[in-house]
Amino acid sequence: MTYSLQTLSTNVSGIAPNFLFLQSYLGHLAYCNFDAEIVSIGDELFDEADNLWHLDQPSDSLPTIAAAQLLALRSMYNGSGDGYSYQKLGIGMAQRMRLFGLANYNIPIDYIEDPESWEKASARTAWGAFNLAAMRSFMFQEGEPALLFPPNASPPGSDDSSQRGEPLWEDDSNRHAHADSSLAFSTVCEFWAITSEWTSAYYGGERNTVLDHVTIEFANRIFLKLLRCMWFHASIVQLFRPFARDRIQATPERDFHSSNDIFTASLNQLKHLVIVFRHTFPRASCAILWHVSLLHVANWALHNTTDKQWQSYFTLCLDSYTDLFIGFRISGKIAKSLLSIALRLGVVQPAEARGLIDQMYSSVTHHAALKQMGVGLIVDLDLALNNRNAAKLDTLCEYFDNSLLEEFIAVD
């Protein structure tokens, strides 16, 4: 069989509209922060994209794989589930097309009509899908077998000499912009490839406790690779979290202090970055992916209430999630989950928690009421070390509702 770029990547009649609606929808999510009245239009765009996706799904192609990733992102951040059904189908397509996820999966070059074009298109698609799978594994603390076999192709831009110190003159603005974009993408690919090494070791299989099967030597080895951004420090914090908690008795004293120093250094960087990003970049409320930093900082605040700045940081995180809630529905549930942790730890009273949530939801009236999402996002990062199910978003939201109900009944 001969693979053609037209068959595998461009199928314009069926897939181009899919991209059109998906791209329009994702752009719409961010624009909701400026015009909340257009929320219903976004749902229509997504429904149309989803319908086209189901028509295109039987045909394996690069655009269909990419579409699966965009649909997964929408589901995850709009509170419509965790998006894994889309992502799983996209990964399956990538495996059948031998892009990543399997051992010894290169497509023989003789079977491709346009090798150069195929190489560029397939590498970008493969790494994009791989990166999202790694990000999901990181955020949901779940293993993904396909991550054991990254794409064989180098990330686009990683071998471009113009990115490695070659001067770019002022009149080469287009070239400069392209080089910056390519370098950013290749750097992100390198980051997720390294992070996938430890997420596969931490969360793969049925084992629930990291310390049962991972050593501090492994964490240090990955740390040296990561020493090369918000996601960078978030990855380091989560990597060393199991070894940096005071209650861990099995960790040698020397290793504990080393781990705790690394953990604290990256956490301090995250605390600085969330302040700078929120107050310096006007588009912070339109960009959901930086919320991973808010999650780590909020967790730190809730577990370090003896620090005089804990409340300021926690309020900063809640305010940031309120801003994001305008365009990204899941932000409201994350804020609710964080307040659930605060209730359990006794650092926030039920009446105060109710007031904060009511204030958040009253400021955003255009979202339909959200029921149980079925989202396995891990929110309580310390609790997840021993009980991931109890640390998930839906579980924490249920605890929040039950706590307020019990408080209401007690008052009556």
C-alpha cells in the first residue's frame, strides 16, 4: 500500500471543516472573557465539529489525529468530561499510522509519495498528540502506555541551525518569528518527553503509592534532565513531592533535605510566576494552561497556613480561577475543590466558603449549571500521594456540597 500526503494528511473535503469549527471554538473560549453573550455560539461550533469528527473518525489521517486532541482539550476545560475518549481514539490512530506509541513503528520511506512533506507534517502531528497525552498523564496522575514509545522523528525545529545561536537580523522578522515558534515547540516537546519518563514510572500500572516502586535516585536523574517556565517548575514540584513531605520516614535525612530544597525552590518560582503572569499579561484570563501553576500554589497555601502569606496566595489563586471561569467552565469546579480542601483542613469556615463560591458564580451567569463531570483531574496534590480517588475534582466537589448541606441542617 502506498501512503499519500493527500490521503493521510489533507482530505480537505471532510476534515478542513472540522478544523475550521474546532479552531473557531477554541478561539471563542478565550474571547468569552470579552463578550460573555457569545457562549452559546461556542457550543454550536463544538457540536458541529463533533458531528464532523464522527464522520471523519473511520479515516486515519493527520488532521483527524489533530482534531482528536482539540476535541479532548475542549472537553477537559469546558467541563464536559476529561476528553479521554477523543484522545484515546487519536492515540489509536497515531499507533496505526506508526507515528508513536509502539516499538519499531517507522513507516518505510519507499511507501510515501512525498517523503519531505510527510516528514514535516507527521512529526508535528505526532509530537503534538504525544505532548497532550503527557500533559494529561501529568494532570490526572494516570499512566498512558503509548508514552513509553515517543515519536522517532525529531521535534520540528530541533535541528534548525538558525535557532542555535545563528544571528537573526532585524529585517528578517518573518524568519525570526518562525524560528522562535519552532524553537518553542521543540523545547516543549523535549520537556514533555522528559516528564513522560517519570509520569510513566509514577502512575503506570495499578500501584497507588509512588514510594513503593520509585527511588530518590530516579527522581534526581530526571531532575538533571529537566534542568534546562511554569510547567517546568510544576513538573519538578510534582516529581519531588513524594520525597519532600515531612511525614516520609523512609527517606534518608540527607536525601530528604536535598529533595525538600529542590521542591521548595521550584515552588517559590511558581509563586513568583503566578503573580507576574496575572498582573503583567492582559491575556492571563484567556489562557487556561497556566492554571497548573495556580493549582500547585493553592495547594501550598492550604497546607502552610502558618506562613503569613498563605491567605494572600490562596486569594490570588481563587481570583485567577474566577477570571478563567468566564471562558473555561472547569475553573469553577477547581475553585470549589480547593475550598473543599480548605473546609476539610479547617482553614475556611462553611459560611465563608459558600460566600466565595456564590460570589464566583454570580459574576458569571452565562454558564449552564454543571453536574457531575466525570473529570479525574487531581486537585488535592498531597492527598493524591496516598489516595488519588479522594483527591479528584468530582470527589472534592461532592465533599464540598455535603459539608455545606450538613452545616445548613445543623444551623436549622
